[in-house]
Amino acid sequence: MKKALLCSTMFFLFLTALYAQGAEDYVSLYQSNEYQKSYEIIISKLNGIYSKRVEDKRIPAGYIALSNVGEDVNLLTLFRNRKEKGFFIEDNSELSELHFYAGRCSVKLNKNKEGLNHYVQSLRFRKIEPARDDVIFYEIAQIFKSYNEPSFFKGYIDALEQAYTFNPSKYQYSYEIGDALSSTKEKKKAIFHLRRYIENTEEVVKPEVYLKLGNLYESIEKYLETEKYYNEYLRLRPDDAETLFSLGYISYFRTGNYILAESSLQRALKILKKEDIYRRSKSHEYLGDMSYNNLKYDKALSFYYECINYQEKILEMIAAKNDERKSVNVKINKLKSALINDKEFEKYEDYEILIDERNKLDKEIENFQLEFNKLQPGRVRWFIAVSNEKIEKYEEAIKYYREAVKFDYNSNNAREMIVKLQLKIKRGY
């Protein structure tokens, strides 16, 4: 009798354990990357539950069967308006968990629309709790993000912000919100979240986050903060020449921090690529300006003359391209003559190729000229002239005032100065 009772009890415990194992099979399968098998078990369980609830008026009308996969428009609307009466169905942890893992499996199986459906249904069967259900909103956000289309961006941000609201202590949410909003008009919100992440996370902050914050502060004209975060970035990435140049520019033009500007630009010049003529020339120009403002005219001249050297390099490139264009033009005219006068129509394709080549050269010459103009050749020559005048090198000053006129910079003043300096030279004082 006791033996029979013991066997019966053991059998009952075995069945209970077996049932419990079966109930959790889909979770263990998901955790073992067996997504398809897990999904099939979940769908079977869901179908079994819903088939027994046929007369239950609270069955979610938005539930999408497998035969209707892809019809997610109504669900998206339902999700966006979830605070309205009717979104919540009932507190049913089993259904909620099944839909939650169905959503996870769907995403892993590249069925994002089905995944979104199940995540939404999971929310409809649970009373949302902080520090628990943020995971669902975060995973919904990743589905919207995966579409990589502007029309889904708002859904991505909305879901991320929901995740952040339900679990503010997970600072990774703030990082992702800030990162996503940094390229939008929501600059201040992006700054708030990125700073919140930096100031609270226990993770090692990537240098690029500091750089992004610096860029964001520059975009809203908070230049002292820009300086601060550029410095933080450069502490971790000291060899970023472009950012060193940007810091030098901000410190000189925006905050008036000449010491930081000079050190940043000098460091940038040591590591900027040789072919980066624009930043190299502008670095010398800014250093020249600061020396000029500090009444150090000899030092200013040394920087300004370096600017001239870089400008001449671009002029040499323009001259080389113009020579190349002349050569191509000669070939074009020869072919044109052959086509018109000698009727050698088989050469028409060669003629078209050369026309394209000439157009390409014209574009390159135009770009070089634009680069040259950005170096402000007239302005540099004006300050060379003024600096030479300050140290009483009048002949040199006249030369560069004339150059300033040539480049149409302060032309009237330059002409007046030329006359005055010529009189000084003539009088000997």
C-alpha cells in the first residue's frame, strides 16, 4: 500500500515536473538560439488558448493570425494611441509572456512585422510596471529602427522614450535617444540625454560621445561647452587633427581663449595631412591674426607668409590643370576638323570622350578656384601689408597693398595707403 502510494506520488511529481519543463520549453529554446522551434511552440500555445476563448468578448480585436502577417497598420495606430480606453485587455501573465517571446522569436527570424504585433499584444495583457516593461518598449524601438526609413523614426524615438520613462536608471536608453536625436532639430534634448548618460553611466564612455556633444553645443552657439567637450574628446583622441583645428577656431573666434587656440592650432599643424591645404593655411592665418592682435608683427608676418605658400600651391594646381585643358582642347579641335572637313565620322566617339574630359577638367579648375578663394588671398595680403607698415618696411607694405587691390580686398583704403607710403618714402620719414 505504502509502496503503491509512493509510486503514485513520484509519478505525479514527474508529471508535474514534465509539465513545468514543457511550459518553459519555448524560453529555453529561445535562449539556446532555437528560435523557429520556440516560435512554433508559442504559436501552438497561443492558438490553444484563443480557441478556448471564442465567446470571450475581451479577445483583442487587433490580434493578427499567421495568415494575415504584414497587416500591421492598425496595430501601429493602436500602439500610438495605447493610452486611450480599450488598449488594455486584462492582466494575464501567461498570454503576455507568450506574446513577448513570440515577438522576440519573430525578430530573430527576420519577421519584424509579426514581432511588432506580438510585442503590442504582450502590452495589452499586462499592467505596465517600471523597471520591468521597459524591455518591451526598447525591443519595439529596435524594430522601428531596423526599417531605417524616416517614416518609422518617430516610432523609434517614441518607443525609446517610453523605455527611458519606465527605467530611467538604465542610462543606455539616454545614450541611444541622444545619439538618435543629434542629427535632428532636437539638439537640446539630444544634449540632455547624452550628458545624462556621460554623468551617470558606469560604462566606459566612448570618445565619440564627447565629440558629438561638442558639435551639438557648437550648433546651439554654446561655445564654452563646445570647448569643454572637444577637450574631453582630445584627451582620449589627441591625434585627431581636424578636431584640434576646430577647437583652435572656436577658441580664437568664439571664446577669445588665445592660449588654447594657439596650442591647438600648433598641435594640429604637426599632424595635419600635407594635402590638407585648407586647414594648414587657415591655421597659419589664425595664428597670424592672434600675433597681429598681440602687436607681434614680425611673428604675424611669418605665419601670413606661410599662407601665401599654400595659396601658391593651389595656383600651381590650377595652372597645371589649365595646361592640361589646353592640350585636350587642341585634340578636340583636330577631331572637330576631321569630322567637319574630312567626314571621318568614326572619330565621333573619341571626340565625345575628349569633350567629357574637358568638362571634368573645367569642374576641377572651378573647385580649385573655390578652394583658393576660401583662403582669402586678399585679406592675408592686406594684413601682410599692414604688418610691414607697422615695422616700417614701407616698400614691402606697398607691394602687398597692391596685391590686396589685385584681389579686390579693401581696395580704396589700400590705394590711399600706397599714396601715403610713397610720400613717406619720398620725404624720408
